[in-house]
Amino acid sequence: MSIDTLESLHEHLQWAIQVELSTIPAYLYAMYSVDDDTSVPYRLIRSVVVEEMLHTALVANVLTAAGGEPRFYDESVVPSYPMALPHHRPEIVLGLERASPELIDRVFVTIERPREVGGLPEDDDYETIEQFYMAVEEAIERLDTEEGLFEVDRTDRQMAESGYYAPVEYDFEESGGLDAVVDRETATSAVETIVHQGEGYRDAEYADPDHHEQTHYYKFKQIADGTHPLGETRAVPTNPRAAEYPEHLRPAADLFNACYSYLYVLMDGLYSPVDSETKDDLVLELYGVMMAAMRPLARWLTRQPLADGADEHAAPTFEFYRFDGDPVEELHRLADAVTERNPELAHVHGALVQLRGVGR
């Protein structure tokens, strides 16, 4: 399928969003299984996840600037595991798995692999993500020349404030950040940031000109080859389902999934035409739910045995949660149920009751 129309460009940019989104839970799940959350491997994986979130926002900015409408809270968009990396050939199966050098080499390194020398743009059935983005970049340049993609200013529908993104440890601002897309040049710059940080260009080990930040490919390679040993990991199940958990663990798993799905609701809000104050509130809620609710819930779950005396522990299941009514009210109800059973999670309840509901 060639990217030869505006409709096709929009479709491929939505695919790109889904490619970025599909990696995030798989990387997070492996990270949460690492016992020492101060270790280098844990922090390296976290640094990759943060940039995958940046890449999602950058692709959505490009799609919005080109007249499209990104979709997030949609069961066809939210990843479901196990799954194939969208439109990649040969197939790469992504799942929620316990961290191991074998997993990171087999899946994560393969996803972030740079293209071979001479590798050409590929708009579908792509061999590397870089080649897919090369095809997208070529289409942007061609269609902008032919049709003028960026004649209407749509920055009010984007995550356009650089302050909405801050690099974490092992990431550096010089490798690229969050910027508005207003023309071909800024669209191309956004795509190049994604490629530089992820795969690098062919054998490039670093994502920034001063060689402070390694690409995702080389970060994962250092874990896979034992340069940074993983250490102890928690025995979490592969591709779990909340419905399969013991009854006493389901409320926390359901609350995690509702928080996770609420992020997609918030992203839909961020890519709609809202005033700057509302956009600031949406970003605050997004980061608040991730840090004050999802992270502690995930770490708590990975400490809970699935049965008395069992070695295997629970973990977040990253499943789509369908809100039947007001999402914030539903989050409050689920948090009440969790706190009633598990008072040690009262701080999560406290964070969620502070939500203002700007993402409804």
C-alpha cells in the first residue's frame, strides 16, 4: 500500500501511533518485574518508555497538523496482548513477559533494530521501524509539495508545549523533545527525533550529537548482553488476565486497567481543541495517574503471590477498561473497593480522588 493520498497518510500516521503504543505496556511489564527499581536495567527501560510516550505525542502532532484526528480511547487502538507489532514483517509477537536477557534480545532489541545499509523506505510490511518512518517522511514531503498539508494552524489540537515533556535519567534534551508541528520542516524534525532516539540511523549508537544518550537499540543491547545484569526478577505470569486472578487481587488489577484506559481518554482530550488552561490540567492528570496510581499499583501487584505459598506473583494486565459512565466517578468507585480491602493502598485512593475530571 503506497502512501499516495492524504487519507493514506492519515492512516499510516495512526498506525505509527499504534506501533508506539504497543511497545509501552510490554516494556513497562518487563520493567515492573525487575526487583530492584534503582538498578541500571530498570532505569534504562524506564528511559525508553518515557521516550516512547514522547514518540506517541510527536506522531499525533504530525497527524493533527496534517489535518487528521488521532484516536486513542478505542478498543481497536488500545493494545491487547499477545499481539503482533502492527504491520511488521517478519512478524514480531509482543507479550507481557517477565524480564530476562532472552526476552529483551528476542523482542525488544529486534523491535528497535536499525535498518540494514541500503534499506529502503517501506510503508507496509516494513522490516524495521526506521524504514516505515522513512516512507512516512517521504510521503509528507511529496504530499505537502502537491497539496499543502500544513496551511491551517492546528497547534491548539496538539501537545505543543515543550514543558509537557522532561527527559529522565539516560535521556538528554539534545536528542529531541516535544515541539509543535506547523510545517514540513517541523514534521520532518519530529519524525527524525523518533528515529534517532529509537533505532538511530544504521550503526549510530547515540541519539544526541554530544554522545550522552544511547539509542533504544543500544540500551536494550546492554541489558541483553549482560553489560548491565538484570539481577533478581519477580515471577510474574505471561499475558495475564485480571479475570483469572484470585478474587482478592481483582479489584487492584481492575483499578490499574481503569487508570491505564483513562490515560487514553485524556489523550483524546489533549488532541481536541481546548484552551491552554484545560490542556495544562489534562497533562497534570495524565502524569498524576501514571505516577501516583499506576506505578504503585503495579509494584504492589508484583509483590502479591497468586496463591498461598506460590512462587508466581500477580502483575498489571494492561487490559482495555470500558467506562460505562463518568470515568472519574468509576475510578473513585474502584479505588474505594481497593482501599476497603487493602488499606496500604490508601495513597492511591487519595491521588485519584483529587482528579478534576477534565478528561471526561
